[in-house]
Amino acid sequence: MRAIEAADKERYVLIHQALDKRAAEYGDRISLVDAAGPVTYSRLVSMADSYAAELAGAGVGPGALVPVRVPRSARMVALLLAVLKTGAAYCPIDVGWPEARVRELLGLLRAPLFVTDTPLAGAPCWTPPDGPAHKARKAPVFPAVRAASAVRADTGPADPACVFFTSGSTGTPKGVVTPHQAVLRLFDSGPLAAFGPGRVLPQLSPVGWDACGLELWGMLSRGGTVVLPDEDHLLPDTLRDLIARHGVNTLVLVASVVNLLVRLDPDCFDGVDLMFIGGERLAPGPVRSLLTHHPDTTVHNCYGPVESFAFATTHHIRPEDCDRPHGVPIGRPVPGTQVHLVDGELCVAGTGLAQGYLRDPERTAERFVTVDVDGVPTRVYRTGDRAERDADGMLHFLGRADRQVKIRGYRVELAEVESHAAGRPGVGDCAAVALPGRGGAYERLALAFSGAADPARVRAELRDRLPGHLVPDLVRRFGALPHNANGKVDHRAVAELLRAPASERD
């Protein structure tokens, strides 16, 4: 019994405990590489310890939710780790999000402190000092701090580690409260257990995504290396440079980026032997081309909502998968995760589940429900995705049951875009739709409206209030929008109208 308890304790460590263990084991190995150079594991943890002591001195502790907005760097990672070491949970804030959105999120978080290099008036802000991240030093980073080991947080694996905000159909973003165990359960076994020494991964996902947490904590909790590029957009030359300069051999990418890279230069993946593709439904054509050019590269299709951190299922893609009727399968559950089909809807259960939506018991109760599974009451998250399981137990994605879409990997509630647009002066009826690109996946967000408002002004006002992925790429004004028999705006007809040549739109 004691052996089992010891094994469980080892398995369900906290994220920062896992990094402390790696620092003790691999102290001089490279954990991170940013524009200033490499950072060892021992240095990363030392930085985080010093920051954690400062945060604790400012009143940050268990139960707190701390927004962090600093540029992507080793310093950013140390700050996220420092928040965890206090027992609090972090919320990553993209430096590109507009002030109105940031203030909205701060109000939802009720944060004791906003960690940022660009303080907001009226908000309790702390600008962390620049620690000497790339040089070993015996003295503490901050002389005023006696010892970071004084920070003792009473936190368990089911307690919050991070909060990710996603698009909300009511117009208010949803804060998904994710516990430590949801993150670490991915790397115990299965394909993601390949993360570790010898693996080098570029951190490419936007910092506000759960995929960023997967890239960081997946590699760092197991002893691998994370490269933090300066550029936000991955092009063939960028990837070639990362492979040549840093030995990148592992990638986590959204499908639309893979489609682009394969179309521009399929050989740019030379040197990568392990890939995870997620965020969107895969287009068979680009995947087939990728496998043809790189037959020795292991490529996984990954599916999962942020409510079940990062990935809920994975599938090792074979060439024959590109010819299946429903496209490339989404596969089978990852460790610590169960998938149930309830009236055709894909429902996720297990230790990967979020606690729920931040300060929103009504929406939490709507999506996180208890169902009967073989006579056992089981808490599940209703994804809203339709799926089926074949005779071999393989899961196949069939589409959405609502208007939520994925555009360039971002989850977009079209109703949220409409709710913000409808409040603009001169906007009557409005409809947000997703437009597919050449590969079949959605690549553009469009907004059509009736009224007297200027389309450019409407887009500018939305850009001032919403993060970039919720700002329509295309805004068009019409005399009237098409309606269906029920008197509601016909979104399918609007999409066709927007795709039509300009001469036919009237």
C-alpha cells in the first residue's frame, strides 16, 4: 500500500515541483533558449524562486489568480513558474491584446497583482526586475529577498495552476480554471511521454493558449529544451533556422500553419522527427504531402478543448488515414482522460478536466455535467462536437453542433463577435461567419452588417476592444442581410454572399 501511495505522489506532482526535480537532476542542462542565450535548469528555478519570494511578500498566495503580461522570454517563463511556487494560479495575458480587453479580464480575475512591464492606471501592478537570467550567480537575484525557500504553498494537484480565457457566446470571455493534474497527466505515458532530454521544441503558440502551457511544462517537466523565438509567425526560413541553430526536432503546430508550410516548402521540416498537429480539423491533402516528403517523421493528429487541457485524444497518422470518409481520425484518449459519446456528442472525463468557468456557475453547470457511465455517475465536459467511434474503437470528428468555429487554431464564438458589433452605432442586423481557405480549413473571419456605419470604422472599433483573433478580417456592409423562414439572419446565405464576386453581392 505504501508503494502505491508513493507512486501516486510521484505521478501527481505539482508543475513547479516537477521543475524543481528536473533542476536537481539536470541542473546544468539547457532548459530554455531566448534571444539573450541559453538558460540552465538550475538558473531558471533560481530566478523563479526569487520572483516567488517577491510575489509572496506582496501578498500573492494560494487561491490567488495572477495575470502576467510580459514579452515571451526566459523571464516570462520564470515569472509563470514563480506564481505557481506561491500556490497561486497564473493567467497569461498577450502583450498584443487591447487595453479594453485586458481591463475586462482583470475585473473577472479580481487579481491581487498584475505582473506587467506596462502598468495600467488604477490596477495593482508590479513590474518585475530583470534578473541576470543567463549568468550563474551565487548571491540572490534580488538582495532584498532572503531565501525563496521560505515560500511554502499549501497546494494540491487538483488546485488551479492556470486560467485561460476563451471566446464566449454571450460576449463575455470564459475563464477556464485548469488544475495542475490536468497539465501533468499528459506526459505520464503515450506519445507526449517522448518529451524529455534530447528533445528540442520551439514555443510557437500564443501565450494565452493552453497549447503554450503544453509546450512549456511538457518539455520542462521532463528535462527537454524549449526555444523561445523572437518571431510570432512561422515561415519555412524561420523553421529551417530554428532547426539549424538550435537543433529543433519536435513541433506542436496548428493545422493551418502545417498547410501553409507544406504548400510553400515541404522540405522545411527536414530534421524534425516528431510532430503534433491540433487546433483544427486536418485537411487530408497537406497531411498526405507531409507524410510523403517525410516518411520517417512521426506525426500525430491531436484533438482537445481547453476545458480538458490541450489534448484529449491523439492519433498516429498513417498515409491510409488521408483516404478515410471522415478524414484523419482524432484517435484515442490520452492518459488520465476518458471519452464518452452521449447522443453523438463527444464528452470528455478524467483528471484533465478544468474546475469550470471562472465565477460563472451557470455556464459551468451547463457544460460540466454528470452522466451515467456503466452505472457510475461521471463528471464530463460536453464539448459540443459530434463524433463517432468505429469498430476498432477509433474516434472520428464529424463537426459542431453549434456555431463555434476554429480559425487559424483559435476558438471563436461567432456570437461573441456579433454581440460586440451589434453595439456599434449605425449597425443593424449583423452576422459573423468563418470562411474556408484553399485547404478547406477556416482561415478568415468575416462580418456582414446592414446599416449606415462605415465598415472600416466598425473594424477599427472592434480592434480596440477585442483580441486579434476575434477581429474580422473582412467587414462588409449590405442594404439588407438574407433571412430564413423563421425571420432570423441566414448565416449560410451570408457566407455565400461574402464569397461571391463583388458584382454579384447585391
